[in-house]
Amino acid sequence: MKAQESTPPRARVAHVLLNVINDGASLDRELDAARRLTPDPRNQALIQECAYGVLRHYYSLRRHLSQLIERPLRKRDAVIEMLLLSGLYQLFEMQVPEHAVVDASAAAVRSLDKSWASGLVNATLRNALRQRERFVPPTTDDAEACWNHPRWLIDTIRAAWPDDWQRVMQAATARPPFTLRVNRRQLARDEYLVRLQDADLAARALAHCPDGIVLESAVPVSSLPGFDAGLVSVQDGAAQLAAPLLDAQPGQRVLDACAAPGGKTMHLLETVDALELTALDIDPVRLARVNQSAARLGLQCRVIAGDAALPAPWWDGTLYDRILLDAPCSATGVIRRHPDIKLHRAPDDLALLPARQAAIFDGLWPLLRPGGKLLYATCSILPQENDDVLSAALQRHRDALAAPINVAWGRPTRHGRQILSGEHDMDGFYFCVIEKAAHD
Ligand SMILES: C[S@@+](CC[C@H](N)C(=O)[O-])C[C@H]1O[C@@H](n2cnc3c(N)ncnc32)[C@H](O)[C@@H]1O
């Protein structure tokens, strides 16, 4: 059944979850659509909180539910299962009063045209509360429920980070910080902190990021002082590390090869004068957001749709001084911000992505001038997409040399530097700086 405009928010959540979990839809896109159909901002907030919350805790909630219902629901009643998962999340993680959750979930059942299920929903949620004390938390025997990740991903993360895998998965299940990047062309970070204080928004400076601020709680961007005037943008701290690492100098010719939606592009333009910057991306829809951000922030760059792996159709033949390659990847470092990744990624992706990353590297390498620098970045915590891709690239390109990254954040890897999810209040990110040998 298609959700209508008058749909109660809990029924809307059930539809969002159904589309994301069962049909592979993107959480961001589903929430955008739900928001457009939900005029009341409080209901919008409830939908967002429940959808994110259920996906972050999906495996433990599913286990909990399996202990409460006698037999699994039929496939065609999956929307009721989603309603129940969201009910459990509200009861146990949001502490919404019992009667509100039970009554509103029963009302949602009616609007989903599943009136037969109102008794089941009512009884299951009440039962969950009665059994609260007797409920045994998942142990490591049930790894998926314990770590709230699919089994293959737990194994992959554990193999990559044998000393840190548990912390990584806990961080990926937690609520991420709300991080801002101050546009230093307009004002200094300290000045913006004062603006936030004046607006009663508690905030602090973020270490390792000269333009970074963490707010105590998330707010709609419309509540941020001067957002429309371009004083500030929303961007995780790790993403703010790219612009300084690229080390672009005023007036240089820079290619941001996988640029959309443009967070790192804008930071480069905010921090380095007179850059001749080209923002390229294969996805024209996502590229529109680069233009929107540039307009809001009062910045300028050339925006081109094209394939970084095949430059002939879009490259003008002049070499670049710097190239930022923020490669498409598994996004395993940003699961806390995009919990649907856990459900949408599959082991096969890890077989395919490195070849795609290598093809983009090889397409771009001839475009860098001798003596220039390429920054390879991913929001992945898996070496298959990071050091392994770089090892092979360094073998293929004898004029490529990994440069040391001397910083106080993250940890050194074979060729670059890694931040694991949650470290320094940041997303998981990998960076490697590659220099091209200068002609003798
Ligand atoms: C990690 S995102 C980039 C995020 C962006 N740099 C930022 O900071 O906002 C990766 C981007 O690579 C783009 N992409 C994937 N394959 C590409 C290709 N072959 N050529 C150019 N862009 C590509 C995707 O459309 C996606 O926008």
C-alpha cells in the first residue's frame, strides 16, 4: 500500500523501513520523501529518529521481537513487523511513554489497512514492557544482535582491526555528533562560537579541524545562525581533514575528481585563495548540490559531469597541480550516519569496489603534473579499498610515491593514515598523499 498524506507518523516510519530494509531503498531518499508528506516538524523529527534508531539497532531489535511473537509474520505483513520494531525502539531506546507508543501504533495499524493486526501489535508491545526485566541482552553467541551488524561485516571488520573491531562497531551504532565547518572567508571559528552561544546553542571547537565545531545536539540547519548566508556548513570532522592534506597553493589548478555533493570542494575554496578548481562527478543529480552549495557560500568553481576513469571527453589537456580523489567506496566508516549501509552492502561489493577505485586512479594519474600531489581518500575502514588499492597503484605507476602524513590524528598505515569510526569524534576515513616524481 502506498502511504498517503494523512498517514500517521508511525505508519510512515513503517513504510520508510519497509522500503529501506526489504526493497533496498536509500534511507536519505525515503526520509526526504516522508518529510515532504509530513507538514508537522515534530512528526518529521519522530519519523527521522525512529527510522535511524531502528536501522542502527536493527539486529538486536529483530532478535528481541522474535522472542515476543510466536511465529514470524508472513512476508506480505512485513510492514507490521516494521511497526513493531519501531515500537520496541520507542519503548526501550527513546523512553516514549507506554500508552503513547501502544495507542499510536494501534492507530497506525488501521491506516496501514491491517486492522486484523491491532490486537497483535497491542499485545506484543505490552508484553515487551512486562518482560522487560526478564529480557536477556544478546551475547557474543549471537554476534549480529550483539554488535548490530551483519555477520559478514563483523568478520570483515574484525579481520581488519583485531584490536579495535568492537569499539568500531559500537561507534557505528551510536548517534554521531553534529559537526559544522565554519566558512573562514566570512568569519573565524571563535566568532561563530559566539554566535552559537547568543542563539543558545551549546557548542565546542573540534580538535584537529581548524574550522570544525561540534554542537551539543543536532538542530535543523535553518536554526543555525547565518546558514543561508553561507557562514557555516554541516560536515563531519574527518571530511574536513582532506583540504589541508591536499596542500593546494593559491592560484593552483585543482581537480576534485569525485566531488559531489561538494563538501570537500567547498572547504578547499574557503581555505585557499584563487584556486582554479574543477569539480567533477559522474552523477549529474548529485552535482546539482555542488552548484547549490557554491551559490550559498559565495564560492566559484567549474562543475563538470564525467567519468574520472575516462578523462578524454571532459579533460581540456592542461595538467593539474593537485588532484583530490575521494573515491566511491563501501562507506563502512560512515555507518553511524547512514545505518542503511549495513543492510545494503554485500561481500561482493568488496570484490568490485577496489577495481573501480584502481580504474579511477589510473584514469587520473596522467592528468597530474610532475611534482604534483594526489590525495586518495575514502570513508572506508577496510584495507581492501585503502592500502591495498594504493599498494597496487604504486606498483603500476613507478613515478608515484606515498608521502608521509605528519599529523596528530588517526594511525599510520602502510601508505597513509586511518581514522576509525568514532575516534576524535569523527567518521572513519582513510587518506593517502601520493606525489608524482618531478622530471630531472
Ligand atoms: C565519497 S562520494 C564524494 C563526496 C564528496 N567528495 C564530498 O566531499 O562531498 C564519491 C562520489 O564519487 C562519484 N563517482 C563514482 N564513480 C565515479 C567516476 N567514475 N567518476 C567520477 N565520479 C564518480 C559518486 O557519484 C559520488 O558522488
